[in-house]
Amino acid sequence: MRIISANVNGIRSAYKKGFLAYIAQSGADIVCVQELKAQESDLSDDMQRPHGMHGVWHCAQKRGYSGVAIYSKQKPDHVQIGLGIEKFDNEGRFVRADFGHLSVISLYLPSGTSAEERQAYKYEFLDAFYPLLAELKASGRDVVVCGDWNIAHQNIDIKNWKGNLKNSGFLPEEREWIGHVITKLGWVDIWRTLYPDVAGYTWWSNRGQAYANDVGWRIDYQMVTPNLATKAHTAHVYKEVKFSDHAPLVVDYDYVISN
């Protein structure tokens, strides 16, 4: 089973850069997309069902903003749109699809870089999302939470960590929160587990030559429950084509989706 997580920073823009062709040749069974920046009415047939895959999505109320989706070869047994918390669901940040014993979530965690109010909103989201992660972990299901978590956990996860200690995405409180998700709740950060010494950056600023010089951040994760984690065997960050300021995170699992 191959699962891809990709923040496309605008699905229409990414499609113009070849994202649809990438899905076709990627071998993906499931593709989780974040930052659609589109309403449902803006999504073409290919954006709703790329190459005949099943699609579920959660668009933001605000036009050209946020939004998440899951594409899958197999039709989901059950779908959950949103967290059930209006102030977060208005921004289209969570969608879940169940396939047998497997639950797949596409997550777009808020960024706090634009204003203090947005950082406060981010902390509210973290406070609300943590107990849900605890419930998912305790459910006994195999779960993968794919997406842009907008937090770099450790120094290895950000090139210029010393210069970002006071910046959103690398603040002590954020890093502690995601650390608790791993150490206290028992979620597994697949990339860091498979490759403890490989940076694995997935986002680069558009300023300067950050991408060319690989001055990046690892803020896109596949967080999985322990049983599923034992099935993960390889992963890579796809950089052959640049669809957005993020790069797709691809993970392969020895796992068969049950009916």
C-alpha cells in the first residue's frame, strides 16, 4: 500500500504543473491533499476523481483558502468531514476516510506565521485536536494522519533551527505538543522512525534560494498507530517536479486494506 501526502498550495495551480500526471504514475493507493484553495464548485471532474479514484474533500468557507481531500483507489466505507468544531471546520482542515480496519486522515493544521491571533488560533486547534488523537489511538484501528502539521519537531527537521527558535512552527510549545503526541500518546512519526538521521525536508520558503540550497523544514508527516508503523518499510520525498512550496511525502506499507 502506497500513501502520499501533499500540500499543493492550490489544487488548480498544482494541476497546471502536472500533479494529475504525477498521481497516475506514482503508484499511490491513497493520496491525501492539503491546501486545495478551492470550493467544491471549482473542482473539475479530474480534481474530484483523478484517474477514476474515489474522492472526498472538505473545503473552507473562505474562497481560495485551505481545504483538504483524500483520493483512493478503493471506495471508503465511511467518511467524516470535519472535526465537528465549527470554528475549525469553517476552514476545511480535516477529512477522514475508513477502509475496513484502516482510517486515513488528511490534516491541514493551522499556521501561526501571519499574526498573533493566528498563533492563538493554532494553539486552540492543538488543544482540541490532542484528545481526538488520543481517541483515535485508543480505538484499536490502524490509523494514519497525513498532512501539513506546520510544526518542525526537532533540530534535524529544520535547516536553520537556531534562527527559528522564536518563529511559529518551531516554538517550544509547538515542539513539546508534537513530542507529546509521539511519546505520551504513542503515535509514530514514520519518516523519523525509518530515517533517524535524514532531514527529509518537505517545505521551503519562496524567499531567496531556499529550495535550490535545500534550506527547508520537515513539517509534513505521516503519523501512524503502532501496528501500522510496523508495516512501513520505505519512504521518500518526491522532488522531481515542483508542484508547490511543499513536496509530496510518499510512504510504502506492507499492508492490505481489508473489506
